[in-house]
Amino acid sequence: MKKRIVGISGAVSFVVFLMLFWAVRHVAAGIPEQQMAGRWSGEGEAAAQVSCFFSVNSGITSDRIEELEHSVDGALAEASVVQESENPGARLWADAYSASGTITMVSDRASLEADAVGIGGDFFLFHPLKLLSGSYFSGNDVMKDYCIIDEDAAWQLFGSSNVAGMYVYINGIPHMVAGVAERPRGRLEEGAGLDGPLVYVSYESLEQLGQNHGINCFEIVMPNPVTGFAEKFVRDNLGSDERETEVVENTSRYSFLPRLKLVSRFGLRSMNGRAIIYPYWENIARGYEDILALVTLFEMVFLLYAVGTASVLAVIWWRHKGWTVKEKALLLKDKAERFWERAREKRREHRQEKKAGKMLERSENKTGPQEGQGGNLL
Amino acid sequence: MNENGKNRREWVKTAAIIFLSVMLVLTFFSNTIMNYSLPEVATQYVQSGTITAKIRGTGTVESDDPYEVKVIQSRKVESVAVKVGDQVQKGDVLLYLADEESEELETARQELKAAEKELDSAWDGYYQGLLDANVTDSGVQAANGGVSMETYRQQLTQAQNAYKDAQNRVDEITEWKDAIGRQIDIDTNTDSSLGDETEAYEKAEEAFQAADSRKKQAEIALQAAQAKVSGLENNMQTVSDSDGDTSELNKQIQTAQAEVRNAENVLAEAEVELQRRTVARDEAKQTLENKRNKILGNLTSQSKYTENDLAAATEDANQKKKALDELTATLTGMFSLDGKKEAIDDAREKVEEAQEKVDKEVEKSIGATVTADIAGTVSEINIVAGNTTSADTPVMKLQPEGKGYTMSISVTNDQARRVSVGDRADLVNAWRYDDMEVTLAGIRPDPQDPGQKKLLTFNVSGSVVAGQTLNISVGQQSSNFDYIVPNSAIREDSNGKFILVVESKPTPLSTRYKAVRVDVEVIASDDTQSAINGAALYGGEFVITTSTQPVEPGQQVRLADN
């Protein structure tokens, strides 16, 4: 009876472990900002998404990022990664950068001071916001006067969320509303900074017409021929002081080992000596990291319990098995010998049959023409 | 056993019914259930159309050929007579300046004084040099026929002192002359030395006035008495005509006549008195005038004397100077004092320069107003009342009548490639502006960032004023393309850009939709649409623009109701 209870509890524990394992995968897959590598590369191609966060004093400029971009192709060529796609516009890598700040937008009916993200590069590839109307824009567009506003901002400025194509004025300069985005809601999201209207403008617009603390985030998705290649490349080529920068590999941040590492750093993670202002998506990602670290702890407990009970049961079974290894070994040996004996017997028979067949053939050859001749005679 | 078997059969029957019911429900509602689990997508047709890439920008309208109004001296502004936007005619007052000398003129005068002082000290140095010159007496004697060095030095000192004395005398007389001039200018009536005479005259005048007034009163009293007599005489006539008693009236007439006589006497006395007073007043006046003339005469003659004295003293000083110069020239020939001489020449040059500067500033001196040199519109005012003008900064700008306007915007090289000179720009919010035309006139490197940016210059005409901010959009001609999709339909991964096309597959119960990837190349884009090219495109496909969940190629989707 006891054995059964231990067995059932072990099995339940293992099932709980599997459920937690699946839940972690599901949660990680549900954070689109961290899944760029999966979206970017096809099956069987390894790519990694790497994010860098800069402190207020790091002095990173768009020119510095442009220099980094120029060195990516060279590094990939050195690692023998070449473009294989037949599509003429295909790129091996994509990147984006952003700065956080505030900006004042004025429409014909209202004025709004909102948190702003100044974007450069293909920001919305990395951050696929859910759009209620319109489309994304890119920092690589010819015009830099597009903006995406969230539904709250759209409501306050226009009283509607179907306002793509309309104009808002930032410091007297008209900006076209490219799209209206849905603002993610939830406890983590609100804590991360998404607690008021948020607008996305080009980095140039934010720098010239708003207030900001400089570029605080750079993201890149690129081929990762060997584990850690992309992260190492970014770390080596950033040209910024290590103390002013934090580099995160998004692609593997929620896998088991990094989570376990996070658990081992319990208590140390809250310490911060850098003046880094995390953008809201990183705050959310870090929030999930904390939650998943806790879940990992439970995963470990359940797995250990399941393994422990399985071991105990195995030992009990071993002790009460009613046979010895030697017996079984002799039995196996006997069976093997019999098998080989049978095989040998079969081969022998086969050879004898073959021999008999040949002899018959020979005798037939000898008698055959005689029959023919006889036939002719007939 | 039988009971058990029956129960088991019942159970199997129930289970079968439940199973079949569930299967039936699932069969009927499978589509609905599946639909709820599928991402809902919004689609649009791939169609042909035009793409017009526009460059937008914001700039400030400036005058094509602005006229700057400058005040070339530092003068304090008392008030500004115009406002931005005012139309002015040539000669209209723009600024009122405080009525005082410009700072430049004052500085120039001070510089002149300093230069003169320097010249004086240079001369002093020169003379000192002459006195201190280290020359042997015998050498001097040999060169000048026995005149000793000491003699020269004595002569020089004497000549110098004589000149200085003469010059001092000139200064003294000049001062004295100025004092007399000031004295003459002063109103002699207020001179203290005329106090007694003035007082006597004033008293005589007062007495005269009193006598005059008494005489006038006596005249009035006489007239009244005479009127009374004639009135009584008339009554007398009337009474005598009616043979009445006239004795009372006679008495009254006699009394009245006595009054008239009395009044006549008083008048005669007053007239005598007045005459006496008039004489006394005239005398006092004469005395005063005489005294005043005497003083003035004295001053004038003194002034004349001082003038003569000044002329004489100046002449004397000039002679002394000449003598000194001659002696100096003689000595200069003997001693090497070129350095000192040069110092004097330099100082003299400086004095001349300073004098020239003062003359120039005096010439430049402007009145208390600044007027418009041309007719036009005030487009900018850079000064307010109370501030001081500066020669370098224009105080205001005028837009000359009939001249055009320009506007510049800075764009990236990439943006500049999309426009060409002659392109007409559209105004954002065009309804706000009336009758305005903006044309691209030039593309040149932006001086602020010549490598990265270009400056687009536009000609602006119509109802526009300098300083107005305009938002414009300018772009190349529209181009036609076969396949155009909304920008939101374009997706990208490491295999390049692609669109997701919805393909339908009819099934017995309903139609199923599947998202299919089509690789494309984006060949042109504008604010909302992109022109694409792809081997698998034939036009008219449903392309996915938005979805409720991320859609993978090959995934089944459901179409939005609209």
C-alpha cells in the first residue's frame, strides 16, 4: 500500500513537472519581443536575437550604431555565413535602436504630453505591436516624420482610434500618424511603464523635438552559426564601456540553464550599479524572468521528488525481484548459444541443399541432350 | 449474475449514447469551434495603382532680398514707431533716438584729448632730451662760432619758459574773455551792482502808479459831481417851468457845484502829483539805464580789451614758439634726437587721426529719428525702446515692395534625390492658405552638415509674410505599378520580404482559408502603400494586412466578418 502511495505521488510529481515545463515554454513563447530569432530565421537556420541596454552616460550615438552595422557583414563572411535566399531583397540580419523620453503632441482638438520611444532601424520587426489601424514605419524610411500612437493617445488627441494618415504637431512640425497600436495591459505591463499614453516616433524627431536621455537600447537579430557567436560579436564590437552597457541574448534567456543561473543569483539580481533605464519591454521580460525562475525552482523540486520516488521504487523492486543477475546472465548466454547453434544449423542445411542442387543440375545436363536426341529420333 | 449483466449492458448503452451525442455535436459545430481557435485576419486585394513618394518639411518664409535698417552709432532708442507687418513709405519715421551724443563720438573726443596730452608729453620729452644731451662744449663751440653749450641751454630754457609763460597768458586771457562773455550773456537786470538803482526805480514806479490811480479816482469823482449838478439843473428847469418852489433846489445845486469845485481841486492836485511822480520815475529809470549801460559798456570794452590782449598774447606766444622752434631746430641739427622727434611725429599723427575720427563721428551724427530709406513692409524688429543700438546689428528688416519670398528646408541626401528643381510643393493644411504658390528653386549642400544633408530652397509667392512658418510636401511624379499592397501587408524575415496571401479550399461543410507565403521585392513605397514584384503574383490576391494572432505561413486562418 505504501509503495503504491509513493508510486502515485512520484507519478503525480512528474506530471506536475511536465506541466510546469510546458507552461514555461508557453509563457516564453508568448513574449513576442523575445522571439525575434524564431520569426526571422527559417527552420534549421540558427539565429540569435541580442539586446544591449546603455546607461545614460554611455554616449552611444546613431553614428556609432551605423559603424557596428557596417562590421556585421564582415564578421558573418568571416564565419562563412552567406546569403542563400533567392529573394533579391533578403538580408542576413536586421537591427533596431531606441531611446526613451517624453514628447508633446498637438492635434487640432487637444494637446498631449506622452511617454515616447524614439526608434531607429527596423524597430517594429522586433516589437510587433498589435495595430488597430494603419501600418508600422521604419527608421530606414525616407521620411522621419511618422509616428505610431497607442489607443489611449489616439483617444485623447482625436477621439477615435481610426486615425492613421492624420497629422499631429510636435513642436509645430507635422507628423503623420502611421498607425494606432493596442497598449498591452496587465500587472507586469503597467509596472513596466505602460501606465500612460505611449507614442513611437523616429529617433530624429525625439532627439530634436522632445526630451530624452540618449539611445538606451540596441537590438539585433543575426545568424548564430555557433552558440554565443552573435552575443560575442555584439559585445566585442559595441565600443562602449562594459560598465555602461548590459548585453542580453534574448533567444536563450528563458531556456533551462539561464533560468537555473538566475536562481543561483538570487539576491544579487536586484543590485545595480549602472544608470540604465530599461525600456518597458525589457522590464516586462525581466519580470517574466523572475517569475520563471520561481517556477524553475518548483520544477526542480517536483522533478527531484519524481526521480527520488522512482529510485526508491527501483531499489525496492530490485531487492524483491526473486532472481539473480547471474541466473539471468546464464539464461541469456544459453539463449544466445542456442540462437547461434540454430543459425549454424540453418547455414549448414543451406549449404547442403545448394550442393545437392548443383549435383542434380550436373546430372540433368548429362541426361538432357540424350532426351533431345531421342526426341529427334521420335 | 443476471442482474450484473443487465446493469453492465445498461452502462454500455448509456456510454454509447453519450459518445454518439458528443460526436454529433462536434461534427456539427466543428467548424465553429475550430474558427474560434484560428487567428482572424483582415485582407485587402493586391491591385494596380500609383505610388507618389513625398518629402515633407517645415520652413520659415524669408524675404528674398531683405533691406536691413542699421543705426551706425550706438544711440539709445527712445521709442519704436512701427510694428512688424506695418507698411512704411520712404521717409517714414521708424525709430526715435534719445537726443544725446553717440557713445562713439564721446569716445573719439576722449581719444583726441588723450592724443593731445601725449603730444604735449612728447614735446616735453624732446625738450628734456635737448637739455640732457651729452655733447662736449668744445664741439658745440667749434660748430657754432664760439657759442657755448651752456649758453644754448640757457637760451633754450629761457625760450621754453617764455613760450610757456606766453601760453599761460593766452590761456588766462582766454579764460577771462570767456568769463566776460558769460557776464554779458547774463541778464543785467539781475546784476547785484544795480540793486539800489533798481530799487529806487521800482519805488518811483510804484509812486507813479499810485498818483495815476488817485488822478483817475479824482476824475471819476468830478464827473459824478458834474452829473449831479446837471441833473439838479434839469430839475430846476422843470420846477421853474411849472412855477414851483426852487429855493430848495437852488441850495442843492449850490452844494453840488461846491462839490464839483472841490473835485476839480482834488483832480488838479492829483495831476500835479502825477506829473511830479512821472518826472521822478523817469529820472530813476534814466539813472538805472545809465548805470546798466555803464556796466555793459565796461564789460564790452573789457571784452574788447581782452580780445586785443588775447590777440597780442597769442601773437607773443607764437613768436615765442617760433623762437623756440628755431632754437630747437638749431639744436636738433647738432644733437641726435631722432627718437624723440619720432615720438612727437607719432603723437602728432595720433592727434590728427583722433581729430579725423571726431570729425567723422560728427559727420555721421544723425538726428533724433531714423527714417525708412525705401518703401516696404516691416518684417522684423530687433530692438525695443530703452536699448542702445549697435553698428553691427540691424535694428529692423524691411521687405521691399514688389520683392519675393523664399523658404529653405534641410533634408537628407536620400530625401533630396526624390525631388528636382521646378517641382511644385503642396501645402499641408492647404485650406488655411490663400492663393500661395511654392516652387522648388534650388538644391545645394546644407552648410550645417554638407556631407549628410541638402538644403532645398523654395520660391514662395502669394499672400505670405516674412516669418510665416509653412508645412509643405513635395515629391516626384506619380508612377504606375501593377501590384500595390498596403504597407501593413509587407513582412520580412531572413529570406527577404514577403506577403501572406489567403488561399481558399472548399470542403463539404465550409470553405477553409490558408495563409500562403509569397516572396516579394518592394520596388517603391509611399506613406501608406508599397509597390511589389514577385514571381508568384498574378494580381487580385487577398493579402493579409492585420491579424488577431501571429500567423505562420501555411496556417489556417479565418477571415474577418467585414
